[in-house]
Amino acid sequence: MSAQDRFDSLAQQKLVTVGSAQSRSALHSIREIFQQREMLSLLVRRDLKSRYKDSALGFVWTLVRPLTQLLIYYVVIGQFLSAARAGGIPDFAIYVFTGLTAYGLLSETIGGGTSSIVGNAGLIKKIYLPREVFPLASVGSALFNFFIQLGILLVATLIAGAFPIHADVFYAIPALMVLLVFGMALGLFFAAVNVYLRDIQYLVEVMLLLLLWASPIVYSWSMVKNAVGDGLLLDIYTNNPITLAVLGFQKAFWTAGSGVAEYPVDLLPRLGIAFVVGLVLLAIAQRVFSKLQGNFAQAL
Amino acid sequence: MTQLQDTARPESGRAPDVVRINDVSKRFVLRKDNSLKERLVTLGRNGRRHREDFWALRGVTTSIQAGHTVALIGHNGSGKSTLLKVIGGIIDPSGGSVERRGRIAALLELGAGFHPDLTGRENVYLNASIMGLSRAVTEERFDSILDFSGIGDFIDTQVKFYSSGMYVRLAFAVAVHTDPDLLLVDEVLAVGDEAFQRKCLDKIRSFQEEGRTIVLVTHSLSQVEELCDRAILLNAGEIAYDGDPREAVAKFRDILEDRRVSQIAPGSSEKAREAIVHGATAVAAGRDAEAPLELGDDLEITMDVEHFGSTDDWMVAIQIDNTLGQVVYGTTTKRLGLELGTLSGRRQVRFVLKDNRFGTGKYFVNVSLMERSGRHFADLPQACDFDAAGNILAVGSTYAEPVFTDLSQER
Ligand SMILES: Nc1ncnc2c1ncn2[C@@H]1O[C@H](COP(=O)(O)OP(=O)(O)OP(=O)(O)O)[C@@H](O)[C@H]1O
Ligand SMILES: [Mg+2]
């Protein structure tokens, strides 16, 4: 291309204002991210690759951790502590693992998202790109690990002779949506705030630990019901979106509980409402993020 | 839109604007407390004391036309990198706006954002995709990128094991292969070895021919004069000069000199000066003051120096630069083995450069008054200049009479 051709084609293009001076609409961000989807997939792969980069076993480690967890819950808690008999939870290991799979997705999206901007400071300080891609990339790598764990779960149900072939398996879809939308909303929000206040990432760790025990993962929902009664307190506990999602997953994959375990009424509509609330939160988080992102490069 | 009429010369000034910078300011808030506790403690009225505003850019307005190579110069902390980042969209201005068009590639302060744990190859793909290249296109250009970077087998090594030069080589190679209309380069070339710098400069020249626009931050002033057709001098966040590179460099040297002098003795710069070089002249002995220097003439450089106090420990140094800012000659009274006695008050001194061999062209004389240990009392950059007369037999800064023989014919 000659200099003249270049000038001509430049003269055809419109001048665009650089940066996020005029606060960007959600639609604009989505369009920008869509244009960069190839890069997004590269970023996800980078996240996954760099995680186990210098280890000899590499990817196998992704399997080792959940498998160990499964074993611990099966042997230590299920058999030694007899949680299964005491709490009336059959196939205890699968029960716990189902809950952990759901919770793992959420904690990885939020945890990974929170540190994503700070962790990618090197890139953010050098190149302009829609910064939303970093929290989104951690959603991508969290999803990848989630599906691996789900695969292990399905194999485990197969071995236990309780493979989920029933209509309830579709509960997994709204439950997954709820987890994703909340994970993304909180991930985006904390990612932006963490740039200015690094305490956030420790706060998030504590919060995630609380969330683990605030949902029926290692104990059952009916235990809570027995303890607090059928009132407002139970409603508050139940309507926690993570509780709802975990219950949804258990209904889908923990076939040993079908007909035995107790679930809250209207689980599906509750999940629907939680999803809508999550969407609203996501919209708010996106606004906050795009307001704050203008100063990322200098605050890092 | 502006119409191009003069098609022969890209520098015709009618090229479209690639960047327009309108009254851009950038304020940094420097906070001294960064944890939640500290912020809560200093919340409210008290908090004011823990923050400090700092203006890194103030009311910068300019535009850059396509096809130009613009240097950004200025002392450390004058806002060059900040301006480049604002142009690149990496940080938002606090006031004003930047408009831009065309593809952009940026090389900001050491590297283009590589991930240390990934190999060079993986980083090339990641980086190219961030700069807007599809995977297929990157694959196509990969060999060319690798070849240009010259890092060879290291391409499959994690970049955390790269030397800083290798890092920049790869980053530069990727950036120039993304077909940018606008290339932003911040000082990165300095870490490359000589061979690579040459390669980069060649690439920049070919970019110039292709009508690409380059904005270059550099501390190498000779590079500015050699490479750029325009220079913007920043001083404390404001444009101090915008235009001819040589002029900008001269102005910049003045600023540096002022700063150096005021740093020697903080306080009023008038009092701080111990000495001054009032001026100098360079004349060919036996000719008119304005006449060019002919080959073999004696060049008389006469200097007017003054010490406000009194010193026994002093020397005079001259340095002669060509128009590219390269040193072609330099000497001092210390080299001549001279003890100059006591200097107090004003004095005229002279160097005579006998039987000169300067090549055709214009030369600048810089004068310094120094302690014998090398500390400067006073400098006068470009104190005077002279022209060496045209000689058609040769070019360059130095002259020797050329004689040609064809050895195979002689036998
Ligand atoms: N993120 C930041 N936060 C606070 N202050 C900053 C930040 N970035 C730059 N500054 C300040 O802005 C001023 C200009 O910095 P800048 O990096 O633009 O200088 P520069 O001209 O590139 O200098 P150098 O020649 O050393 O590269 C400096 O005083 C610097 O301290
Ligand atoms: Mg800089």
C-alpha cells in the first residue's frame, strides 16, 4: 500500500474519541467484547495453561483436587463420622460433591474475577482493550474446571449405580444460570473495586468461606429447617441464590435423594426470580466497572 | 474531510489528521494511604491531607497528520509517557479529549504486555490478537515476526527467561507486523543492541515511506534529529515547543541546563551561578567573520568567560557537533596539559585549531567552563557555529584528499 492509498483510506475513516471519557453503555461494551472473542478464548486458555505451567503432571492436577475431595468426603465424613446415617443423607459423597461442584464454579468466578484486573496489570498498563475481558476470562476458565468436575461427578454416579436419568436433571440448567449471573456480577464488581482497595481480595476470600457454610453442601436443607423452623429465617436461608443453585444441582444429580430428601417448595420459580435479580445486579456491576475502569492503568 | 492534492509528497501537510488532542490534562491523585483501615481512619476532612494532586499534563493541544514521524522529548517526569498512554487510550485524560483513527500499535515502556509464564510463541499469538489480528493472519506472518525478532529457538521458551533486549525484540517485531497506521514507541529501542537498533530504524524508515505515522519518545537527541520531521518538547506537562526537531532539541538543552544550574545550588538561580560563558566566536584565521572555513585554514575559537568568585582549579572545553548532533571534535585545556592560574572576573581565551580537515557542512561549537575534575561551572551549548566550505570531492564530517588508482591497469 502506498503512502497515498493509506492517507486516502484514513481520510475515509471517522475520528473516534479515545478512552472511556463518555461513559460506555452496556451494549457498547458487549459489542466490543464480541469483536474480541478470539482474544477472549486465548485469554481463557492462557489462564488455564499458566496455572499448571511448570508442573510435570500439568492438567492432571485439575482432576486430582476434586477427586481427593470426593475421597475425603466419602471416607472420612461419610464412613468414619457416619454423617450419612446420622443426617439421613444417602450416597453422602455424591451429595457433597454435587454441592461442591456448584459452589466451586461460583467461588472460582468470583475469586478469579476479583484478582483478574490486578493480576493482568502487565497487559492493562500496556495495551488498550476492553477490560471486561479479564473477569470474563476467569468465568471461562472456571467453567472449564466446572465441566471437568461435573464429568467426575457423572462417573461417580455411574459407579454408585445412580446415574441421573430423570426429568429433574433439567434443574441443573437454571441453577447453572443463576450461578453464572451472580458470579459474573460479583466478579466484575470486586475486580474493579479491588484495583483501588486491595483489601477486597481478602474480604472476598472470607466471604466465600462463609458462603460455603451458608448453603446446604455438607449438611442438608432439612437439617436447617428442623433447626430454625418454618418461618422467615428459613426463607432468608433458602432464598440465598447459592442455596437455591446448590439445591437445584442436588435435585438434578443426586438421584439417591429423589423422593427421600426434602426440598423447598417452588424451587423452580425461586431460581427464576434469583436469575432476574442476578441480571439486575450484573447490569449495575457493569456500570460500576465501566465507571472505574478509566483509571485502572494508573492505579495499578 | 481534507482533500489531498499534492500526491508526490506525503509530507505535504494536507494529509488527514491521525490524532487530535484537544486541551488534554491529566491529574494524578497521589494517596499515601492504601489500605481499608487507613482510609477509614483518614476518612472525611482529615483525608485531604493524605492526598495530593499532581498535574502530569496541562492543556495539551495539538494534532498529528498522517505520514509524520513525531518525537516527544522532555526531561524525566515531563509527561511524555503519560501523553503517549492517553493517545493510546490506556489511561483517560482528566480533561479534554483525544480523537484518533486507524489501526494503532503501541510499545510502551519495556514490552507490549507479555505473560511471563507463556512461551514467546504463545505470547505472539495473544499479543497479535489483542492488537486485532486474527489467528489465521498471525499464523501467516509468524515466520516473518520470528525472523525480524531474531530470537530464534528462544521462541518456545517462557518469556520470563528472556533478557530485556530479547523481550523488546519480540514485542517490536509483533507491533510492526500488525500493519498499524499509527505506531507509538516509548523508549523501548534503547535496550536493543546496536544491530537490532539499526534494524528498527530501518523499519521505521520503511514505515515512513509507507505513510505510516510514528510517535516516538526518546532520550536520544541525535535520533530525534535524524529520524523525525517534527518534535514536541514537553516541560512539566505543557508543550514548550512544537515544530522543527533541531530547534526543539536546542530548546530542550536550554531547559536541561537551567535545571542543572538550579539544582547545583537550590534557591534563586541567579545567585547559584558561579560562572558564566558569555559567548564565543569561530572564525577562520585571516578571513572575514562570515566567510566559510576553507580546508587547511586555522580555526580560531574565541570565548568570553567569567567567574563570579575566584578559582585556581579550572579548565576550558570545546566540543564541535555536526548537524546531526554527533560529536566530531573535542578538546580541553587539560588535555593540552595546561595550568591556567587563577580565574576571577571576566576573561577572553582562545583555541586555535590548526590546519583543519572539516568536511563540508555546518558545525556547532559547545563551550564549557569546568573544574579539572570534570564538574561543570558553566556551559554554553551551540555557543556559535561555522560553515566548512563545500568540497565536491567527498562528503562527511572529515576530509582527506581522495586519489583513485585501478591497480589491475597499472601492471
Ligand atoms: N500512575 C501514576 N500515578 C501517579 N503519578 C504518576 C503516574 N504515572 C505517572 N505519574 C507522574 O506523572 C509524571 C509524568 O510521568 P511520565 O511517566 O509521563 O514521565 P516521562 O516524561 O515519561 O518521564 P521519563 O523520561 O522518565 O520516562 C511523573 O511525575 C510521574 O510521577
Ligand atoms: Mg516515560
